[in-house]
Amino acid sequence: MNTPSSRHLSHDFPAYKGLTLRELFIIVITTTMFSCLVFGIVGFMLGWVVAFVCAGFLIGFVVAITLLPKPIARFKQGKPHGHLMKTLTLTLVKFQLKNSPYCNHIGLWQRVKHIRGQYV
């Protein structure tokens, strides 16, 4: 008798062009914020900050939905599950924008621990 496996419950399933919803969300958020920043700087130089930020928001959102998923899905193709998120996390750690979720202990490991006089 086949019992259902729980190993598939922890995986995000592909939603659009091989990307998961979480990856699409990150693509849309980062692209929209970056385009708002760039258009805001240009708008600050020209004196139309709010108008340029709004235009940057719209253009960034459209670009993130229509143009970016295809090359990112091509980059992700053939790689194991979670590779894109791990690469993004390691890049953010490299630029010190995020703490590393991975084991990064430097020095000697404490191997023996005594609890109430017994070895664990």
C-alpha cells in the first residue's frame, strides 16, 4: 500500500515559467525597488521626484513580470531545488546585507558535554 510522502510538502512548486511564487515575489520586489530608486535619483536631478518615482514603480513592475522571469528561469533550469534562493542568500551575506543562516563557527568545537555528571 502506498502511503503519502511528506517530502513534497516542504518544496515550493513551480508557478510561472519554472519559478516558484516566492522567487517571483522576490524578483518583483527587488526590480520594483531598484527601478524606483533609479527613477527617483533621475527625478531628483530634474526636479520631478514624485512623478519619476511613480513612473519607476510602474515600469519596474511591468519589467519584473514580463521580461525578467524568462532569463532567470533559464538560469535556474537543471539546477537542484532551492539553488536560486541559496545563491541569493550567499550573495546577500557576501555584501553583509544579511546574516548567514549556515554554520559559520570558527575555532575549536566543543565535543564533550557533561550534564549531571554523565556523558552525552
